[in-house]
Amino acid sequence: MSPIARIALLWARQPGWLFLAVLLSLAALAAGVVLMGFSGHVLALAIVGGVLAVPVMLAWIGTARVALRYGERVVGHEAIFRALADLRVWMFRGMARSAAGGLGLRRSGDALARLVNDVDTLDGLFLRIFVPLLGAILLLPMLVWTLEREHGLALLVLVPFCFVAFWVPWRAARAAEENAAKAGLAMAGLRIAALDALHGLREVKIYAAEGRMLAEVQAREAQLLAAQRELTAEGTKLSAIAFIAAQGGILLAILLGFLGLPIGAVAAVLVLTAAFEAVLGLPRAGLLYGQARKAAARVVQAAEAGPPVPEPAVPAAMPSRNAITFEHVSFRYAADRPFVFENLSLQLPEGSRTAILGPSGAGKSTIASLILKLVQPVSGQIRFGGTDIAQLSAEALRHRIAYLGQTTHLFADTVRNNLLLGDPAADDAKLWAALEAVQMADVVAALPEGLDSWLGEGGATVSGGQGRRLALARTLLMNAPVILLDEPCAGLDAATEQEFFRVFNAATEGRTVLLILHRLTGAEYLDRIWRFTGGTLVAAAG
Amino acid sequence: MSRAPNPWIKAEQKSGFNAARLSLFLAGAGIACGVIQAGAAARLLAALLRVQPAGLTAWGSALVFVLAVLARAWLQIQAERRNFELGAAARRRLRGKVLSVLMALGPAGLRGRHSAELAATAVDRVEVMDGFHARWVPATGLAIIGPGLVGLVALLTDWRAGLILVIAGLFVPFAMAVAGIGAGIAAKKQFLAMTRLQVRFMDRIRGISTIVLAGRAEGEAKALAAAAKELRERTMRVLRMAFLSSTALDLAAAAALVLIVIRFAPVLRGAHELAPTALFLVLLVPEFFAPLRGFAAVYGDRMAVEAVAEEFQALPDDPPAVPPVHIRSVAAHGVTLAFEHVTFAWDETRPVLENLSFKVGRGEMLLLTGASGTGKSTIIDLILGFLAPQAGRISINGAMLEDLVPAARTRMLGWIGQKPVIFAGTIEENIRFANPAAGEDELQDAIRNAHLEELIASLPQGLKTPLGEGGFGVSGGQAQRIAIARAFLKDAPLLLLDEPTSHLDPAVEQDILESLKHLAAGRTVVLATHSSQAMDFAKTIGAKRIDLDALRYASWRGVVA
């Protein structure tokens, strides 16, 4: 099934609303066309001195059109809001089931943001593409009837009409699809260049590279603009062609009137004016469709990837102990990709504090993913409290292991709701105790609404270091015997990172700790340090 | 529109309309062509109805029709291309400004802010401004010009019908105002509601791994559905009212058409000369209302700006470049650095340095020791000019730091920190970052001196191996070597080393220190460290030492004034 069809299938959950929306929309369109045609007819009759039709009819059709348009808008939006909620909940559930590890730990926030943008793109699919297209199809018989009354040859006008309503949008869709990859690549390049300039600001200043970095960003921006300009040019050209075709059709209808029925011609011309006005937006819809197709493919793929590690049919009981051991574990992401590591063994005794250091990209985070059952070993075993984790349910296992990584997220919500994610049953005293442990109690108490202060966009802003400590408080609230940290301070300055670890040391005393880090800050309190290079663990001084 | 516009948006609006003049002229000319086209069509139709003689006039009208259509298509293309360029120019301008300001603020000015968040302003928030400049501004201008032009023509052609059209046009904003639900307010509410759902969804998707690992996925899915439902109900209450304003537009358009037909229908009989006029005015109705519809369609673009304006407004203007009192440059080789009674505090409760004085002669090394937070990095940042002291003098070869031309100061300073940043680009580009104009010999020397040859030889693409985002990941020691190669390539006389080995394990540290020794030769060096290996290394070179712990202790005891 094509991804677009898969998305359309989701709409089927709101059949009544969508059907009504389509119906009202088509009725409104028909009323508009009839209104124009009828006006023309009345005028033409009046001009040739024929019988004067009752203009009251006109007022009725006019009123009906206005009312129908209102109904179309209200029902259409009701329908689309429902469909939009369905799409988002479906997407969320699918991603939660399938790819928490793949998306949350490996992919950057950027890729996720793009997915969300993709979902937004799909919102336009129904009202802006599907409904107008149905309208164009509905117009066909109406045009046939009107044009035939004028003159048999007038049916020729259907050619430019179909050209505008179907062929041009199809071309636009193809152009947009071809452009989407180019524009996406340029956008990613721009983002990397801007991040480099700001992340590496110290180096940039010291090497007087402000001008060079700015030039680099501008070069990437120029690539993006070039891709967008190309698509705009194509879209503009197609719109102009559609406009010329439409007006050509109208002129043809007028000229054919000299051969046929003049009154019919006047009515036909006004009907065509309304009909072409209704379909002249379709080339733009075609552009949107081209982008939506790519978006739908990505969204469906992300939502339906399926669980990465199969759950055991009958999960074993959770062991009472919490030591973790890797026994000759080998892992690679796919059969055609090199091993991240082979035959890796590692012991994390209960209560020990271990760090694994290594360059980014070497695969240290894979160790965390394996422990959390986000991926499974190709060979070897990972034991938790002596039991192979393949036999344990992922959820039960994750209740024992609190994870805090660079992707651990603070939600745009209250401080309370952020903390409750760690322990939904916690009372105020427990929340304050956790905040106390990470030395954030004073900061939160000073916020205007204490625990109920809003964090993030439109709310209280905490500094990067404070944010990480809040995330740590949530992790502590999970009350898990094992704490797993993967680059918890990536992106923050060194002083803030050291501050974080000083708090961390005190707050996690007595638990089993595994730190996965790029490099040490010097503030960590550890029993053993491993260096992860070339797929093996080497003891480093500790 | 009854909201107090944010001054930043107001300024953008003004510059937007100024820039859009030509594009508005083109679009206005396009509408004029539309009027001419309607006139030609009316004449043709009149000829068709045998109330005007057919023949030559009819063919002439057909020709005018065709020319008007072609001209209009051309004008449309030109206007749309210009609109795109308006958006592109605005984005270029804003992005350049945002980045310049952020870079001018420097690492000290941006302390505690996440680089990804700042990059989002420079990239995504700037993109949002495209809709404002490329669509909203032209559509708004045209919503005034278009109906104005068409209404005027209608009035001049037949004042009664023209009046109907103009009154219908004025009814649109009037109806919105009387209903007390200005399109602005309603659309704003709708937009904000939509934005909130999008923000929530985006937020939950970004944090999806956090939710799953906390075992809260199903709860959040239900919460998301409930939020969407609540939002839909609230939004629809607003929208049912808001759509009345769009309905006012539909009503005005339909009423104008019907009234014009009614105005002409009775008088046409026996007054054939009125026929083309009547047809012309009927054809003008859609022309009159199209720009108003276009305006309604771009309201989202205008609203989106409200959401990002705050972020832009919060950016400081370019920090004023304080003109140096007496611009000086100093001899580039052999540098003496002096601190005289330097005091620095983050704020009143957090003093860092008090009355610090020291001097490092040319070619000497100063070792700064002390626990984290005692001010080692602060001293380095003061020398780099990222921070300014509250009191005291910092001088290089006797010239006050702030009196030096920034470019000259930068040229004298080399720096290696804890975690060098590796940029997206090849190894070669990362090293040349220090000096893009360096010759091949200099590059090879820097590579050799930093002991990078082995790494480069081991990589299949050698110097052209891509690093950084999506590229080859280098280890801490390798990254530090690249930083050392940069420092060699820059060849600055004053070298600042800020905990250069604190992230390395001892074996690698010893190796890096060897390279640093080589780099330090002949330069004035400030080394901040708490690593014992690095301290031993400094001693072998014969460095002076300032222990900031002892200093602080001394100042508490009143030993140092």
C-alpha cells in the first residue's frame, strides 16, 4: 500500500465527519457555479429582451451558497481536527512501540523535528488536495451539461479544463517530489553550518573565523534558496500555464457562442469563470502533494517499523539481584555492516561505579541500548542479576534501570509533571526530596509557582545545567537500583558539566552506576574506568 | 486589528512593505490587465448577444483579451518571483544579523545557553519569516490596491453598480468589526491553539525515548488524545464564530453579484448600449474579491511571526564596538603579559578574582593551579577578551588589552582548551581552520609537530577524511592533536592552555604534553591545569606558579590586600 493510502486509511476512522465535509464542500462549489451560470442566464435573457426570470431565485441560490460555504468550513475543520488527532496519536503509539531506541537514542532531535514537520505537511492533504480534486471531478458533468447546451463543439473546452485540473497538478507534484530531496539536503547542510558556528564559538573567535563561518552559513543558505527558487520558478510557470489555458478555454467558449446558442454561451462563460477559479489552486495543491508523498513515506516508515527486540512469549521472573554482565557479546546494526564490537565481556557488579570512555561514533551508546533491550546482541548474552535479559520483559527490566542520556528530555510542561514521569505516584514531599538531592529545591522554590511552574517554551527557563539536574531528579525518582548515564551533559560547557557530576556523585551513592562518556571531566567519582576503542574495552587508570 | 503590535514586527512590516513596492506594482498591473480582460470579454459577449455589431470589433476584443491574458500571466510570474526574492532577502538579512550578534556576544555572552537552541533561532525561526515577507506582505498590500483599483473602475463605468461593489467591499471589514470578532483575533486564537497542539506533539515526540524508557508510553498517548480532543472542542467554539467573518466575505461577494444583476436586468430591455457595461461589471465581481480572499489565506503566515518575534526581539542589537582610545599594535614576537590589580566577579555574590597581579615575561610559562571554580578559566577568558575585568589592567607588552585592535589581539593569541571543537569538514579543513591561507609546507609542519601523521596515514581518505557531524569520529587525544596542529599553524606568540589534558588518560596525556612542550618553545605560555602530570611538565620547563586556592585563602586571611 502506498504511504499516502496508508494515511488516508487513518481518515476512515472519522467516516461521518469527512463524508459530510466533502458533501458540503461539493454542494457549496455547485451552488457557486450555478449562481454564476444563472446570473449570466438572467442577464443574457434580459439583454436580448427575452422573458425576465425571477431574480428572487438568484437571491436564494446566493444565500444557499453562503450558508453552504459556512457549513463546509465548520464541518471541514471539525473533520480535519479529528483526523489530525488520530494521525498524531497513531504516530506516537507506533513510534513508542517500534523505535524508542532507534529514534530517541541514535537519531538526533533534528530528525525527529523533521518527522513532526512531515506530520504537519500531511494535515493539508485532505482539505487542500483531496477535497479540491473531488471538486474538479464533480465539475466535469456540470461543465458537460452547460457546454453541450451552448454547442457540441464547446465540449472542446473540457480539454483545457482537464489540463488545468489534472495534468498541471500532476506535473507540479512530480517537480516537488524531485525537489524535496535537494531542498532537504540543503536544509541539513545549513543546520550543520549554523550549529558548527555556534557550538565552536570559542574556536571561531580565537581563530578570527567569524567571517569565514558566516560565509559558510551563507553559502549553505544560498544552496537552500537555490533549491527553493527552482521549485518556486517551476510552480510559478505551471500556474501561469494553467491560467493561460483557463482563459483560453473561456475565450473558446465565447467564440463558439457565435456558432451556437448565444444565451447558453453567456451562461457557459460565467460557469467556466467559476469552475476555473475553483481549480486554479490545484497546481499549488500538486506541489503540496509532491511534498506530502515524501513526508507520508517517512512518517509511515517511522510509525510502522515494528518492535526492535521481540518480547519473550513467557517472560522470566525478575531476578532479585541487579548486577549486569556482558558475556562474549557481539553486535552489529545490520548483517551487511561491520561489527560495532565482537566478543565483548564486561562486569558491572552491584553497587559498582563504572565509566566507559571513548570517541563519539565508536559505539559506546550501543552498550546502553543493549542493556535497555532497544537492540539485541548478534551473539553472546547479557545477564541482569544472573538471568539472560532476552528472557525478561523489556518494561520490567527498564523499571530497574534508570536511564539519563543527552536525549533525555525536559517536557514543555510543569516541573511537577516532568518529575512525575519518573514516579507517577510520588507526593509533594517525595518530589521536593528529589529536588533537594540534586540541589534544585531552592531554584524551584524561587519560581513563581513552585512545582507548578511551566518549563520551556512560554514558561520559566532554567539554565542548561539546571535542566540536566531536573532530569537527574526525575531519574532518581524512578528509584531504580541501576543508573545508566550516556553523555548526560553533551552540548554544555565544561564548568556546568563538572557541577552536574559533583551533584550526581552525592545523589547516587549506593546505586549501581554506569557512565558512558566521551571524556572525563575530573569530577566523577568512580571505581573503574574502561576505554572503548576499536571495539574492545581496555582498562584505563582509575 | 486590535492588538498592540510588537515593535520588532512593526519594523519588519515597514521594511517589508518598502521592499515590496515593485512587486505590488507588478501585481497591481496584473489586476489592471484583469480589468481590461473583463472589458474585452464583456464586449465579446455583447457582440455574441447581437446587441453590438459583430465582425471587426469582436475580433479586436478577442485580440485584446488574448494580449491581456498573456500580459497578466507574465506579470504574475514576475510578481511571484519577486515575492520569493523578498522572502529570500529577508531571510539572508535576518540570518546574517542573528549569527553576527551571537558571534559578537561570544562564548561568555552565551554562557548557559544550548548551542542547538541558538542554532534553531538562526535556522528555523528565520525560515518562518519567509511567509511573512514573501506572502503576507504582498497579499496585504494587494488586498488594498486590488479592490481599490477595481472599485474605482466600476465607479467610473457605472456609479450605481460601482457603489454596490464598493459598499460590499467595505462591508467585509465592517462586518468583522461589528461582530466583535475581528478576523485577527479569531484567527490568532485558532492559530495559537493549533500551535500549542503542534508544540505539545513535537515535544512528546522529541522526548519519546524518555517516555518509553520511563514506561509511560500508553499514558502519554491517552493524554495526547485527550489534549487534542479538548483543543478541538475549544478551537471549534472559536472557529464557529471566526468563520462568520469569512462568511461576511462570501455574503458580500454573492450580494454584489446579485445586486448588480438586479440593477441591470430591468433597464437592459430596450437599452442595448448598456449591455457591455452590465456584463463588464458582473465579470469584475470575482476580480474585486479575489485579493481579499488571498489576504484571508495568508493569515497563518502573519500569525506564525507572533510566535517567533519574541526570540528575535530578545536578541541584543550588535554590541557597540567600543572605539579603542588609542589604537595600538605591539611587536608580534616576544610577548610580556601583565595583570595589575585585576578584579572580576560574575555578580556581587560570586567574586572570582580579587586584586590579582602577575607578570609573565617573554618566553616564560605561568602555571595556574587550583580547584575547579577558583578562576583558572576566568583568567584565560579575561586574556582572550571574552570577559572584561571590573577593575584593574591587563596588558600585553605594556599596551592595555582593550586598546588593541581586535584583529591584532586575536593574531597574538593561541589557545587550546579541554575539548576542541571539530567542525564538519575534512581533517585538512579542520587544521587549516587556524589559518586558511597557510601554505602546504606550513600545513605539513603543523601535522608533523602535532604527531598527526600516523592517524592521517591510517585513514583511507587521508587528509580528505571528513570529520564532525556524520563524519569519522576522532578520540579525545586525536582531537587534541588537531587543536595542537591548529596552534602550530597559527603560530601566535602568546599561548593559552586551559586544562589541555584533563579529558585524557595518562598514557595519552604524556604524549600530548610532549607535543605541547614543543609548541611552547619560544612562546609566552599560560597553562591552567590540575593534572599532576601537567604540573610536573610545567616544572621541567621552569614555570612560575600561581596557586589560586592559596591565593584565595590568603585573601581571606587578609595577607593579600
